[in-house]
Amino acid sequence: MRILIIEDNQKLAEALRDVLRQERYEADTVGDGEEGYELLRSGLYDGAILDVMLPGMDGITLLRGARKQGCRVPVLMLTAKSETEDKVEGLSAGADYYLTKPFETRELLAALKAILRRGGDFRQEVLSFGDISLDQSTYSLMKGEKGIRLGRKEYEVMQILMGSGSAIVSKETLLLKIWGSEGEAMDNNVEIYISFLRKKLTFLRAEARIVTVRNLGYHLSGK
């Protein structure tokens, strides 16, 4: 999973990043509220740790705006304020959990894992587009009663495409979301798995297809 850390205290942000990477999360940091707002809405992240006091745009405004735009990324909010009113404001803005500084690492990790699990409640068991469906419990791509099991990376690519519908998903988004910072020579990864998926759609005789939009990315098309 990939976590966005929006925190202007560079030492704290780097410490949080290191802790998360030790727990095998991918983690990125940003110290500006406006940039954090754009990244939170980018679709690249599975969860976020958000400070309230930020330059450019405060955390409350950032989160409230992102939620109004339909962003459902689970968010753990951090603040130096412990008053009940401040916690209520943060939760009302759309935070999934509120943690007061200073905090223990174990508490932060437990809270993050809890909101990431709850984030899964929003996911439909079966995604559909046109004449195909993706069973997220079995990793099976289906057309009617005919189906084929996908490999892990194939499933992740198809999940993102189906979750985006006919909207274009950039190659960079797929690379960051699925492969993160793994290995080298990643440029071909997306093309390889798109090719695998196209062959499986052909096998299913599906009308739905994966369209390449040059210099932009990929999207699904079909009735």
C-alpha cells in the first residue's frame, strides 16, 4: 500500500516515512498544503497522514475540499491541539482518525491499519464495466458465466482501470500505484500487463477493451 504524508515538519515527515517503510508501506512526503491537496486527490494513494497546520492550505480546508470532490482515501489527521472542539472539527471535515502530538509509533501504526481496513468497506466485491466484471474476492475477470483468474499485477491493473471507468489512467499512475519504487526498467511493466489483459479479454470474447491514448494513458471502452 502507498501512503501520503502531508507534514511540514521535515524531520517528523522523514521519521514517519522511515517507520512506514519498515512496515513495508510505500510512503511519500510533501510539506505544502496545496501540493498535498492535489496529491491526495490523484488516486495514487491508499491512505494519508495529514497535519492540521500547513503552509499554503491548512489540513482542515485541504481535507474538506478533497472530500467534496469525492476523495475517499482514508486519512489519519495529526495535530498539536487536544481540545475536543478541534477533534470534532477534524472529524467533521472527513478525517477517519485524529491523533494528538506527541504520539507513540505503535499507536500511529495501529490507527493507520484500522482506517485502511475500514477503507476497504467502500470497495465493491464485484466491479463492472460494459460486459465484463471483476470479482475482487477471487481475482477473476468474468464475462457472463465465463471467467479467468488473473495474476496479482494483472488484477491490480484491471482494478484501477475498472474503478476509473472510461476515464484515462496515466501510465505514471499505474507505475506508482502498483510498482512503487520497486526495481529498475519499470517503463515496460505497464505495457506488458496491459498486453496480458488484452489477451484475456480476447479469450473471454468481451466487447470491453483497453484503449491506449498516446502520451496520456489507458482507459476502458465498450458496451
